[in-house]
Amino acid sequence: MSTATLTPRPQTEVSTPPRPKQPRHFDFNRITDEQFLEAAEHMHLDEEVRQLLLTPYRELIVQVPVRMDDGKLSMFHGFRVQHNGVRGPYKGGLRFHHQVDLGEVRSLAALMTWKTALVDIPFGGAKGGITCDPSKMSRAELQALTRGFTQKIDMALGVYRDIPAPDMNTNAQVMAWIMDEYGKKHGYTPAIVTGKPISLGGSLGREEATGRGTMIITREACKAFGVTLRGAAVAIQGFGNVGSWAARLLAREGARIVAVSDVHGGICSPEGLDIDAVTLHVKESGSVVDMPGTRAIDNDEILMLPVDVLIPAALGGVIHEDNAGDVRAKLVVEAGNSPVTPEADRVLRQRKARIVPDILVNAGGVTVSYFEWVQNLQQFRWSLEEVNTRLEERMMAAWRHVYEVHQTQKLPLRVAAYVVALERVSEATRQRY
Ligand code: GLU
């Protein structure tokens, strides 16, 4: 997250950021609803459970006024959607992005319900978002925004009710502010958020957990579909927390990371990038672009490279009907949420490319969030080795289950993953109603 100095603001008394808009060129809800319904059809899921799972339990839309550094008041809009809680407290990240809207948060909340069910952790699904551009805000402004949002949704949070975590453009620092703000009213409550700094009760291994889970699933998918990971060409769109950790850990497994990109652009090197050097370059310059000894590519080109594994680890909807035909990767591993639209999914299926779905690939983050929550409740810290061993076990169990359903029921991996998750959620639903 940027703590860049303040950029000039409009000279009005109250500067108002764009109001929450409804869907952009693609519709997040349509993506997750279609994916859900394909699996629901296959399972002959009854209409009552279907309706229950298609609609969220609770949606909060809040106004968060923030006195900016220049003395002016800016009005932000924040969202928290609790999709389903039949298997445990609502759980999911909080994202800061200028395009965040209710539809996106609603859809991502549903994905969290399937994700927590798939890795069989006792949580439901939720998501939060604030429509803002963190790259244009100072640290003090972001802190005020986070604290204001926490106050507004306080009544819906709770250690056994709803537990936020980091997501796009939020990090351990933002979680620390939430915990601190929540604690003012409720007393010391580390288990109210996960992904905290280690010094405040965060878990060892949480920061790299989503990237580590991505590495584990990529490794297994390669084994299953005849790709030798050692020397395999891998392209990764997105070099934030998830993309950069996935790159580092896959490189350690012997993969050749031939291209990476971020919001500013991408870099490519057929012999394989030195990920530690790229990370250092990002630290110094703020971006992967202009890394010496590499060729520049853009964020569309990176999706078209003739690689073994393509890992979209950034925004949703980046592979759509207009560019899916140009994707040449054998395996598409969805480290980001909803990077492939249903139309693109169909094109890729026809081409026999394998898509490893988001709810499986990026479930490592919420899995270690669960470990963090457990450690906080027990007031006991696990070693990094214990965290990583348990993460490996959970991810492998989920992979084996999905792969078995994929093979025995002849289903694409995404539908198989939904079937596994939906069985757990629908069973718990039936027993409650
Ligand atoms: N934001 C992450 C996700 O989409 C992690 C959520 C969590 O740890 O609760 O899975």
C-alpha cells in the first residue's frame, strides 16, 4: 500500500469521490452466480437451498467521511457483505480500490463461502471494500478511513460473528488499525481480524500463505496434467503479495518465471527472471518495469505468452471472451479472484486448457487466517514449520478431493471444486432449517 504524499485535491468544500457504480465491463455477480448454478444443476441441488445460497445474509453500505490532510472533508463509501454463515463466523478480506462496488463485494463474499467450505475450515463467507484510491492517500488519511469504517460496521463484527482480513491494497497495518479501533470499545480482541502484524498476534506464515497455497496447487496440477514443474515456463500477472510470493516459491521448486507484471506494466525473460532481484527492484523503484536485462511487455501480452502455466494474480475478469482465444498456456492457475469470465472459461475448455479455480488455488490465505484465529483464541503461538505443515495438509486434502470429483464425475476442475464446497454448505444448511 502506498503512503505517498498527498496529491492536489479539487478546491471544493467537500470533495466527493465517484459514487459506487454498478458493474464495469464484466459483472462479478454474473460470474459467481453462473459458476454456482452450473454446479447446483449438476448436483440437482434443491430450489430452497439454491435460493438461500444465491442471496447474501446481510449487506452493509456505510458512509465514511474523512477529514483529509488538506483540511477538506471527503466522503467514502464502504461495504461489508456477509454471504453465508451456516458453517461458522463470516470470514473474508477487505479491499481498497477505486472501482470497488457493492456487486463486486457481494460476489467475492460468496466466493469466500465456497473457499472456506472447500478447505473445510469452520467459517462462512464475507467480503468488505471501500471505494477509494489508496495510491493517492497519505498514511494518516488511510488510517482515518480504516478507523471510520471499523466504527460503522462494528455492530456486524465479532470474534464469533465476522472476522476481516487483508485483500487487494490492504495489509497487516490496516488490520492493526481495525484491531486497535475495535479494541477501544470491546477491549483487547486480537481474534477480530487476521493477517495482523506478528507483533500484534499475527501468525507466522500468514503473509506468504496465499502464495504458498498457489505454489502447492500449481505443483499438484502440474503433476496431474503432465507438466514437469522443474524448468516449466510460468507467467504471473500481478506482483502484489500473492503474485510475488507465488513467483518466489515456484522459482524455489525449479520453475522458470518467464514474465511478471504489475499495474505499471510487465517484464519478460525467456531464461527465467531472478525473482529476488525483481523484488529488490520493486522495493527501490515501486514497480517491476524497467528491470535491467528484461524485455518490456504489457498486461495483455503477458496473458498470451506460450507458457506452461499462466497465473492471473491480479484483478477479476482479465481473461474474457475477446482474449481467451489467444491464451496459449496449458494450465491457467487462478491465484486472483474471478480472473476468468464464464465465456472465457468455455473457450479455454474447448481448447483443452486446464483452469485451476480460484476457490482452490488462493484458499491458502484464509486457511492460515483460520490458524491465526485459533492461535489468538488459544493465546498460543505456533512455529512457522507447524503453520506450513498444516497448510500443506489442508491444501493437499482439498486438491485430492477436487481431483477425485474431477476424474470420477468427469467435471471441469472448477465445477468439481464447487461440488465439494456446495456439498458441505448445503448439508449444514439443511440441518439448520
Ligand atoms: N482476502 C483473502 C481471500 O480472498 C483472505 C481472506 C481471509 O483470510 O479471511 O481469500
